[in-house]
Amino acid sequence: MLSTPKGYQFAVTDAGFHKYPRNNLALVLSDTPATAAGVFTKNRFCAAPVIVGKEILEGKPAVRGIMINTGQANACTGEQGIQNCRTTISLLAKALNLAPKDILPASTGVIGQQFDMNKWEKAVPLLLANLGKNNATDFADAILTTDAFHKISSRKINLVGGDVSLLGMAKGAGMICPNMATMLAVVLCDVQIDADLWQSLFRQAVDQSFNRVSVDGDTSTNDTVYGLANGASGISATAEDTSILLEALTDVLSELAYLLVKDGEGASKVLHISVVGAKNNADAELVARTIGHSPLVKTAMYGRDANWGRIVAAIGRSGAEFNPNDVTVSLCGYKIFEKGQPVDFDFDPVLEPLLKAVDIAIDVRLGEGQGQYIFKASDLGHAYIDCNASYRS
Amino acid sequence: MLSTPKGYQFAVTDAGFHKYPRNNLALVLSDTPATAAGVFTKNRFCAAPVIVGKEILEGKPAVRGIMINTGQANACTGEQGIQNCRTTISLLAKALNLAPKDILPASTGVIGQQFDMNKWEKAVPLLLANLGKNNATDFADAILTTDAFHKISSRKINLVGGDVSLLGMAKGAGMICPNMATMLAVVLCDVQIDADLWQSLFRQAVDQSFNRVSVDGDTSTNDTVYGLANGASGISATAEDTSILLEALTDVLSELAYLLVKDGEGASKVLHISVVGAKNNADAELVARTIGHSPLVKTAMYGRDANWGRIVAAIGRSGAEFNPNDVTVSLCGYKIFEKGQPVDFDFDPVLEPLLKAVDIAIDVRLGEGQGQYIFKASDLGHAYIDCNASYRS
């Protein structure tokens, strides 16, 4: 049962951006101006909607809506692409009697292709005709690309002044747009909140969630997470509410991030990599990311193989400081490596059935200090190759 | 036609380290003490023969030979493993009337397994019985594991005092021992050379060759490159010879490194990634490595897909500094991306036949400064998954 925040309307339509029929243009509109936050890709080649979205968010603005298209990423499209992005939000804003800066844009799809502006001109009235007829699930469906399922997470949050609702929707699959697989997420809330606090909570929650998962280690030119808080609940966030809001936001984004990995292109498993006992958190992160990005670890997990040697080798080359004799590695809850050697126990038959699960726990203790980090990564199997070796051809 | 240095004898035998018959123990012995150099894995979990080999090389020693076994890596074997490694070289040294520190050890194979010392005791006399009956090719064959072909490169070098010979032999396949695929290389020369100079040339040549290739981004616990120079040619290296020696050594190691990538586990292509115009060499290296390690670029190349967007996205997330509008990307010699956009030219039909080649050139210009770097990487396809998803099972 979704907990849908008050004061938002949804609309989706088929704008003809694909060769086949499907909804590929989606809008969420707040009844009143909403406090907006955004976190964007760090890729130096950032897409036109990222450039325009950042511009709009400068100076803590309130916005009215977010419009997302699939089909074309509008990335690597030069000045023309930026101009086209501005035109699309102007078309919508004009029809709604709003200013262009009231609408945040996001795009995902093939990069290097210019928009067909005729299609946009025809699509905007169709989109607006559906306003209020569609719901959050329609929105979550319309923004998907190569995803196998939609990604929605919601919470009711009990604040000092009363209940507010938080709703997140995301798309993912791979991490890169030439594969039509940019990561996009939209979070809606009906709390009344200070713009600086909202952006700060948002950035912290993204760092704890989307920044701690990986399908293929890539960062797309379009990655965007937007958050709106429109105050329609009539409840204002107080200083006492900060931690509960951050916790709920982190929960929702973490659930979406988990679904992203689970639906990673060609993924069959989610590796939950936990590193503790590092010299510091940065060292723990190094170890966790090296394991999560290792093709040899990922193929072993795909092959349901308790190959402790590959995990150990990844730890050893991560660059983190530790004494090899102090390291322990556990797989699916069973310790398989300690004191520089595999444990003296025939763990393969014990682990064989456990390694068939979708969720696999890899726990590393370094015995060096208090640093820790948790990272989620997909496995690597034939479906990944199928999905990625022949996309454009 | 191999240019074999003077004063070396080879021996190989089947020591029974595998379940099936094959030569798995190899020795090269110099007639006289040879100046020795070594470069080892940076993995914190380093194997017993790496620990013992480093010990022997401390203090610029001369050694008489190198003994390499396949089957067991003698890594993650604790104190017992180190003790066993010492015993193996003692067995050989005793039979040859030498000291243990005259023999450098190296191992490759399954990690976490202790040697069967009975097999070693029986094998050493068999090995020595073959001394002089085997040649360099037998040696290069005996050190292979999952390799598809042996890797040999040699040069005759014209020094001021006369000609000397340089011969390199390597094994590779994957980069990690649980897959029996440690990178090992042995280089033999008959020049007379100062130990410090030899080690210095050696380290520079390794940095220009083996350190600039990748199959899967992993570093094994056993990676070792040894170099011997025994002076049997009667020619001493002078100060004037330094650059020509370095060039030849770099050539031989680069050829071996190329063969390593070409024979990478499941590889069908060698990507030659060249980055120029970076702010500095470190930035160029960042860009080249990010492209070479990107699963999305690697699968695109496997799929013969001129997917410039994935190359551009890798450049953009590398962390290097540049202006996106100054970047150009060429594939197989054709410029496909410049000024922030794909070039206005239907390059797919032109590139289609070229992308069928084994060797693929990816050239990146950043337009920022004088930094440059060259990196070689394999592609990523189904054979890699087949090879790595089911090794232990």
C-alpha cells in the first residue's frame, strides 16, 4: 500500500519517442510551489537536462513540477541540446501559465541524438490532458527503460506536528545512458521544510544509498535525483524532526537503490558487502568497492562458487592498510578465511545451497580500527554480456 | 628464430602437481652467478615464494637459477607455506652443491593448498636429470596454466662492446591465482652489468609494460617478474649502452605483456588505448585505465559496436580535468566524437569491418596539456564468464 503525499498530480503519455508504442513522457505537478532539492551526476560530460536542472536549482528555488522523458538522453548534443531542453520546459510551462524555471527536466535514452521538437509540441497537450488521470505507479512505469520492473518505495513519517508521506520512484538497470540506463529518481513529500535543510538531508541520504551501489561501476551523463516537498500536509518539520526525516529519506532511497542493483542489467544477485574494523571509513570503502567492482568476485558469485581467494585478492590490492593475518572473511554468514588461510572446514557443501539465494552477504573484518562501510553490487554473468554487447547493433 | 643468451641451461619435468600428466616444474640454471632483479605483486596477501624471493634479492645478490612450479600457488598457506618454499629450494640447491639463496622460487596455481613435499622430493632428481636436455620453449611451455599459447620474446642487442642476447618468457591468462592465472615472467640476458643498474632498468621496463595492461583489473598474490644477467657473452654494459638496453628490455617485456592481454581469459580482442593532451601523465593514466576497466566499453568492443557514448562516459567519470568541448575520440583511426558531440558522419558502416580485428585502437585527445599514457586491455565476452564462473566447481 503506497503512502502517497498530498498535493501532487501525475500525467504520462506516449510522445512517440520510441519506435514502438509505450508511455515515454511523465510529469508530476505539485498544486503549490514545492521546495526542491537535486543531486546530479559527477560525470564531466553532463547532459543538457542536468545543466538546465542545476541552473534552476541555484538559489534554493521552489518549483511546481518535474518532467521526465525516455527515448533520448539529450546528452552530447551541444548548444542545440541545451536550447531544446529549455524549449521543452517552456512548452509545458506556457500551457500551465507557469515560468520555465518552475519545471525541472530529466531525460534518459540514447545519447548524441537531438530531440524531435515536433513530437514534443504535439506531446505536451496530450500529457496535460492526462493530468490527474494517472497515478504514481503510472509515473514510475513511464520512466523505465531497460528495467524489468518499476521501483517504488514509500513511508508514512510521524513528525512532531503530525504525519507526512514520502514517496520515491526510480529507474536504473545499467548505469549509463548509451544503454538507455541512466539512474533517475524522484522523491515527493508533503512536509513543509526549509530549503537548505531539505537539500542537506537529501544529499546525506543520497550518499548513504545511491552512492553505495554499483551495477557496472559506471556513472551516466544523466544521473539525477530530484526531491520535492510541497507542504500540502500542513505539517512543518521542526528541529526535532530532522533525524526522523533523514532516517525515512535514507530508508526510501536505500530501498530504491537496492531495487536498482537487483534489476541491474543482467544481474542475478545482490552482493551485500560489509567491511568493518578498517583503519578508517575511507579504507573500509576502498575494500568494499574493490570487492564489489571485481569481475572475478562477481563472476564467482554468479557461478555460486565460494571462491574466497578472489575476495582475499581484492582486499589485498584495494590499497587499504591492514595486517593480512588479522583479516577474516565470511560468506553467507560462515567464516571461510582467517589468519592468512582458509578455515579448516569443508565449507563448500554448507555454502552450496546458500549461494543459490539472490541476496549474498560478504562480510570482511580487517582488525585494524573502527572504520566501516556497506556497499551493494550486482554479480556478473552471461545476461550482462547479452544485454551490453549488442545494444546499438 | 629465438636469440638465446649464452650460459643458461633449462630443465622441465612432470612432478605430479596436477591430476593429469603435464610438465609442471621448470628450472633455468646459469653456468655462473648471474646478477638478479625482481619486481613483485603489490597485493598485501603475497604468496610464500614472493616473500622468499624478495628476501633472496635483498642486498643485490647474484643467483644461479629460477625454479617455477604450477599446480599450487603456495599462497594463503601461512608459516607452513613459507617453510615448504624454503625446503623446495634447499632440495634443489643441495643436489647442485649450491646454497638455497642461489635459487629464486615462483609458484602459480590453486591458492590455499599446501605443497605435497613427497612429490617435491621425488621431482627434484627427475628435474635435474633433464638439465640441458630441454630448451627455452620447453621452459615457456611448462610454466603455463590456463594460457592458450606460450609467450616468448627475444632480441639481439648491439652494445658498444658487441652483441648480447635478451630472452623473455611469461605466463598469464587471468590476473589472479585462484584461477591458476598469476602473471609470471622470466627474462634472461648474457650481458655483464652492475646490479643496481640492472634492477633500475628492470623496474622502469616493467612500469612501461606489465604495469600498463589489464585483463580483469586484478593483481594476483603471486605476480613476479625475475631478470638474470650472467655476463656469459663476455660483453660488459657501458654507460653508453644504458638507453639501448632499456629500450630492448622494454620492447621484450611489452611484447610479453601484449601476448598476456591477447591470451587473457576469455579475451577476443586487445584494446590499445592511447590518451594524449592530458593536463599531466597522471590524468592521462586515469582516463586510459577507466576506459580499459569499463565493463561497458569492454562488452561494446566484444560486440564490435562503435559505442562512442560509453567511451565518452568513461572519460567523463575518470576524475581527470578537461573541458568536455575539447575532447576528441577516435576508434580504429576514425574520429567519431568531437566538440561534445558525435561527428556528423555515418561511421558505423565504415567501422563495422574494422571492429572485427583483434587489435582495436582507441585514441583520446583531451586538449588540456602534454600528459599522455598508453594502456592495453582485453574485451569482455561470454568466454570470460565461462572461464571464471565455474573454476572451482
